[in-house]
Amino acid sequence: MIKKEWHWMSDYKQQKQITMEKQKTIYCGGGKKMGADWLKVTVHLDKAKEHFFEYKGKTYLKLNINIKDQPDQYDKDVSLSVDTYQPEEKKEVTQEPVKSDLPF
């Protein structure tokens, strides 16, 4: 009898998690939580400039904003990092027209 281990993730998610490489986090700024829904941050553009991208003639930068559990030595409790996630490119599938062998 073959004993199969139970996994909490589907096979697809497990495979995706295994194949995804852990990318180094690029910290590009920090800040302070000023209120319940107000964050004050500073962005170091030189650290992030190679990750700018253009879309419809405008320049963008995707960031991750993380609220820290404890303030750091500079009393900053917000950190900024560049969002380097790149979704897998979808392969275009071209379908050939189906030829019917029916006489009508």
C-alpha cells in the first residue's frame, strides 16, 4: 500500500511555489505612521529608478508599503520596497479552424 502525504496546497500552487525564485527585497525608503490611516514616507528615487516603467506615456513605480511591528532605531515604523513581481507571460494559443467531414 502506498501512503500519500496530505498537502494543504493544490499541486499547481505547490509547483508554482517551488519554481518561483526568491528575489532580493529592494528597500527604497521609509516613513512614519502619523495616524490610523495616514502614512508619511520618503522615497529614495536613486535606489528605485531602474524599476520605473512607462504605460501610455506616463512613468510609474510599483511599491510595497509595509507597517513594521516595532519602530526601528530612527523611529520609523513604515518601510518601502520596490514591487518586483512579474507575472508569468501567457502563451498565445492559436486555434486552427476545425474542418468538418460532414457532407452538409
